[in-house]
Amino acid sequence: MKKTLLTLTALALLTGSAEARTWEEIKRSGTIKIATEGAFPPFNMIKGKQLTGFEVDLAKELATQLGLKVQWVTQPFDNLLIGLNQDRYDFVIASHGITPERAKAVNFANPHYCTGGAIVTRPGGPMTAAALKGKKVAVQVGTTYLENVRKVPGVGDVKTFPKDTDAQAALMAGRVDAWVGDKFTGIDLVKAQKGKVIQGDMLFKESIAMAVKKGNSGLLKELNAALAKALTNGSYAKISSQYFGQDVRCK
Ligand code: ARG
């Protein structure tokens, strides 16, 4: 994690000369290039051959409001902000929590949902931060889960996986004592696995936002305006209830 963050910060400084597409350029082209992971259900995932999820539908709604077509790019989670700073796409929507480290490398939009990192374990397993002492925990690499689990005093082995779903699979297979991931993802996992796993405490809270290349203020302004509109015109509420049965906006 430390290494990734340093790399991100270094990239922000080194790639200062490369120019991200401005809002005017994007508007003129008629298409906005959006990057996500496509492996983080129910936020962004591939179903059949279709990229879908709460964030995919929300981003499509924002693009429609901005009068743009969408071109999607999928990347491993850990590469997303690096690719952004290499001008490979216009913005990223992939459940990034706003952190001071990341904010050194990119600019975040206003949050599009609020959530937290929560423990999921098998019955009888660790349910609290204190209970993680000496325990093996699975998390996705490059995430705030990793950062926060590492801070738990006395935590045992922290195993990282390229994909969050692989970290969940490690818990199901009994290779770790707990998985720490998104609160809403955890609720879905518990439902899908019917009694085989249970959700424990939330370790930390976070606000999730889209990211643009540092300094791309024109695009940031447009995204924030489109998001504000979606939050008030009912479209956000509709998409949110479709995926979560509730409104997940920050309150
Ligand atoms: N919210 C967590 C973070 O900010 C996890 C995000 C993971 N996103 C993904 N597309 N896998 O690090």
C-alpha cells in the first residue's frame, strides 16, 4: 500500500506535463472515456458480457445529462489512478474512498455514496477489531481495507488479493479467519451464503467519489453539477434502490 501510494504521488508530480482532456475537448468529441474495475459487485461488475452495477448505471446517467456517449475502460483496481494520471481515460468511478494520500495524486468529485469497511467472518469467527488480534484477514490490494486492517493492533497475517471477490473466496474456503470489505458488499455476501458467514463490526467509515486527473477542474465542475442534479431529480434514488433497496447517498 505504502509503495502504491508513493508511486501515485510520484506520478502526479512526474506526469504534470501530459495534458488530460479538458471539458471542452471531451464535449467536442461527444464521448467520455470512463474507467472502472468491473469486478466489485454490486458497484461495478460484468454480468454476462455486460458491464453493470450501481456506479456504472450512475455514470451512464451523468453522461446522459452531460450529453455524452460513454466509452468504458476496465482495469485492475490497483492500476486505475495510475492510468488516470497517464491520460488513458477522463475519469474513474470505482468506489475509491477519499483519502489524504489519494487526494495528493488526483482530484475527487463530491461523494456519490457513503459507506464503511466491515468485517465478515464464519460463525464463531472474529466480529470486532479487538477480536482480529492474531487472526488471518483477507483484503483486496490497494484498498482502504488494507490500510485500515494494518492499523488494527496485533492483527495477524493480512493476505492481499488482486480482486475483492478472491478475498471473499479465501474466507469461504476457510483459508483466512475474516474478510474486510465494503459494508454493502458484505450484506450481499451474507445473503448469498445463507448462514455460512456473518457480518461483524464496521472498522471505519468512508466517502466514495469519482476521480479526475489533478487540475482537471473543468471536468470536475461538470461531474459535480451532473451528480447534484441526479441527487435531486430522482434518478440517483432510483438507481440506488435498484441495487441496495435503500438510498446510499451521504447524509
Ligand atoms: N472503498 C475501498 C477503497 O477505497 C475499496 C474500493 C475497491 N474498488 C474496486 N473497484 N475494487 O479502497
